[in-house]
Amino acid sequence: MTSKIDRIIARLQKRIAEGQPEEQYEAQQETRLVAARYTKAENWPAAVDILSSVSQALLKAGQGGSGGDLAILLVDVYKQSKQKPDAESKGRLLTCLRLFDSEEPTRKKFIKEMIDWSKRLGDYPAGDPELHHVVGSLYAVEHEVEEAERHLLYGTKDSPEVLVRLEYEWYKNDESHTAPIYAARAILPYLLLANVRAANASYRAFISTLREGNKSLVVQDVSSQSSDVRIFPSLPLLNFLSLLLLAVQKGTPDLYRQLRAKYAPHINELGGAWDTALEMIAEMYFNIQRPRQSNPLMDMMGSLFGGGGLGGMGGAPGRPAARRVEGPAAEGLD
């Protein structure tokens, strides 16, 4: 037998599918009232069912404002019911997310509320990795570079590949010798977030794509008893990033100091763009104290995202566009 809530949902869905915008708006308002009654009665499953079903119907019908409003209300019900992020609850939200038009204003608030819910009731202080990955991947498809970076950095093991692909596409609009700067937009933040595995995965993915896209790029393989390293004679800062990742694994302060000294001329040509990030990395992995800031946490987040990307690198535009990122000149890239 069909339950009462199922009958209500079916009626509202039919009304939305067949109705005009006014009737669709009325269906949204009725849904809010019904959901409020179930919420007051703490009938959480019924409230969730009607909000998720009708919000999806409205979003499919192109009513982004009304559908987005109900999707946000769905997140609020999850918060009130203290629903932890699990496969079912995340699945409902991600289904809604994928139905939003990219230009719909309520989508941004929905994403914020969804991530905040997963921070509050989930196991990850920065938010659920799966949610971050899906959000970041959507932004990457839309070439919203900064928003994609913010989420993919907190994503899953699959996120580095998506992030690197985005950075490489952005790099292709720039001067050939600036490749290390775009690689660093993934590698350095992952190190700052203590995700060494993702930093290494990002480096490997970037150089693989770089070599595939630049067949004439000169590469030298250097082997030692402890490691094998690929050297790019025309891209010294890419070599620095590779050796930095190796040094992080060893954690030897003198090794890091030698590395910084060797590549200082090239790093200095960036005009301080990496300085703050590298100071924090030196402290995190090599116990080399940096000058105290008034608020280290805010300074770290500013280095990642605010006031110009990595320590002043410069914020990403909404969509990749041809522009020059200052870096040391190099030859050998087509």
C-alpha cells in the first residue's frame, strides 16, 4: 500500500511536471509547509523524503530558486536530526547538486550548507572528502579554478588527478616556462595540508601530462642508491619541487637548507610568491622555525587561497585565460 507521504510526493511531482511556474511555486510552498509539520513531529524520514524528492523535481523543471530553497532546507533537516553523513544522505544531496544549473545563485549557498553539515556531524573537520571531490570536480568542469582548488584539496585520493588536469589546462594558456608554477598550485597546498601522498601524486600526474604534451622536452633520469629522479634542465623550479618532495620524506633540516640555497636564485625570481608556503613547509617537516605571525592559522589559509594563491602567487580567474605568470625563463619547451 502506498503511504501518505508517497501520495503527497507523487501529487506534487505531477503538479510540477505539468504545471506553469506559478503552480510550481505553489508546490514548493506546500512542500515547505508539509516538511515543517513532519520536522516538528520529528518524523525525519518523511521530511527528508518530501524535501529531496520535490527539490529534485523542481530543479529538473528548471526552477532553480525554488528547488535550491528546498535542497537547502533538506540540509537543515539533516542538521536538526543530527544525521551523520552516510552513503544515503550524501547521495540525496549530490543528486540535488548535479541538477543545479551552474548559474543558479542558490547553488553556492547549498554547497556551503552541505559542507558545513558534513563538518559538524561527520568525521572530517574540513568536511567530507567525497562531497569536496564532487563539488571540486563540478567547478573544474566549469573552469572555476579557485573554487575547484578549494574543494579538491580536501577531496579523495582521486582528487589530485582532477586538480592537476585543471592546472595543466590553465597552464597551456601561459608561457611554457611557467609549468612549475601551475604544478605548485597543487603540490604546495597538499604539503601544507600534510597530505604528502596527494602532493606526490600531483607531481607525478603533472610531469606525465607535461611530457605527453611536449615531446621535445629534455628529461634526464638520475639514479642513486636511495631514489630515482627525473631532471628537467629547462625547468629548474620543477626540479626543486621534485627534490622538495624527496626531502620531505627524509625530514633532514640540512638537506632542506641545501635545497633552498641551491635553488634560491630561481625561487627569488618569483618575487616572494612561494616564500610563505615554503616557510611553513620548513617548519612542518624540518622543524625549522619561521617568524611568528599574529595568527598562524589565518596566515596558512591566506597562503593557500586568500590574497593571491600560494603566498601571494595571485588568485585564479574564474575561467582560464591567457596571462603571464612571472617565472624564470627557460628554453626547450615548444
